[in-house]
Amino acid sequence: MRIISFFNQRLKLFTIFDIKLAQLAAMFVLIVLIKFIPQIITLNIWWYVAGCILSAIRPLYVMFLKKA
């Protein structure tokens, strides 16, 4: 639990600008990954749709349904 509390404390220091920069960095990592493994692009569109839905479930739950 100690490492999780450490990262929670550090994340509280982030501003919206820092979060957006981290998202931009993740997008660039994905672009590099696609350049190294071009077979990723040839996957069926439904794999991307499923990944999008699965990765959006928790943030949407926390944003709209979880009690504060």
C-alpha cells in the first residue's frame, strides 16, 4: 500500500496541463508502437471499439455514478 499512497500524493500535485501532457506522451508512444509493429493497424475495427469501451468504463463510473 505504501507505493500506491506515494503515487496518490504525487498525482495530487498535477494540474490539468500536466495530465494533458501525459496523455499526449501516451499518444506519441502509441504512434511509435504502430511504426514498429504495423500489423496493429490491420486489426478489425471491433477490437478498437472493444478496447475503447473497456477502458472508458471505470472513468465514466467514477465521474457520473460513484458517490463522493
